[in-house]
Amino acid sequence: MMESTRFASLLASRIFHDLVSPLTVMIQGSSIAFDDEMGPSMKVEGEKLMKDSLAGIDAKIQFMRFAIG
């Protein structure tokens, strides 16, 4: 049987990993959207990346709330 501290460590690591990926995409999208050297179409793409990332983060948090409690 797994120790509770080991389980908590693995769970925290998984949560962190699942949230870092969409946060990284959101940061990249914001750097595109707010870069004055980018054209209007790239700014729209940056905004889309941010919206999609936020939706992904929200979905993962909702799932974690359901799964973990």
C-alpha cells in the first residue's frame, strides 16, 4: 500500500503538471497578443490562444474539483 505522503506528493505533482501546460500556452499567447510589432491577424491568434488556454484550465480545475472533492 502506498504511503499517504507519497500519494499526496504524486497527486500534487500531477495537478501542477496538468495546469502548467495551458498556463505556458496562455503566456505565449499573451506575448503575441500584446506585442506591438505583430500584425492584427497575429494579435487575434494570440487572443485565441489565451481564450483556449483559459478554457482548458477551467475544464481541468472543474474535473479536479469533481474527482478530488
